[in-house]
Amino acid sequence: MEEADDVAGTFATDGALGFDPIVFLRALHDAGSHAVVIGQVAGIMHGSMELTGDLDLLWDETPEQAHALRNALAAAGCTHLPDLGRSQVAYQVSSAGGDLCTPALPWGDMDTASCLARAVSARDPAGFTIRYAALEDLIQMRRALGRPKDHRRADELARLCP
């Protein structure tokens, strides 16, 4: 995640205005996507109190999942479909944006492919499922990135561990 910085994707940016990931999360479910929420939205789902302005996802790069992602992106208002052949690509839908990442993206010594299998899920009251990174995986991802905001968020998440 070389392109990430310490401010982008935080609630302090203009990108946070109007941020509502629910529309895209529902579109992912409806399209049959198995993408896993990572980053700070996953942190919030585990109890983090720090707000964010982006929705980052990890997906498995299979043709079936690429098709599901494209369908979800289109359903959520994406007008310029991203190149899903890259290990990390930015996307923008009507009420959210962020990065689509694959296990090919280097995360230090971390095997992110296994995070897909260990993902946990929550059922929204509207009837759709949201898959997100397990707490231990999310902490490890944060530490692997190593930016100040990631260390701060990893420390907060570590305090939430049972």
C-alpha cells in the first residue's frame, strides 16, 4: 500500500463528506461478492472509535469475484470501473470510495490470502451480510503498514482483544 498516506482515508479529509458505505456493502452482498472489509471500517466493526472516510476491501482475484465486484460497483453508482488486474486500485461509488486490494499486494511477511478464509461476518438489520477482517488479522495488517495512524489504530484494536 505504497500510495497510502497518513491523512488520506481519515475523517479529516473532504472525502469523508457524504461517506456512507452501506449502499456499496449491500451491493457487494447482492452481487455475490466475497470481498472482505479491511481498514478502518473493519476496525469500527470491531469497536474502534476513530472515524474514517473510506472503505477498503480485500478480494481473491478470481474471475468470478471480479465479475461480482464489477456488478456491485456498477449497482452502487461507479461510473469508471477500476482495473481489477492490479493488486491495489482505487474505486469510487456514489457514497463511498477506497481501495480494492488483493493478496498479491505486499503486506510485509503477512499472508493476506488467509485473511479471506478467517473473515468474520455481521448481518445488517436490512438482511444482508457484511464480511470483515478478523480482529487479529486487522491488527497485523495495521502493524505491517507501519504508518503512525496504523500504529495508533492497531494499539486501540489490541486493547479490544478479549
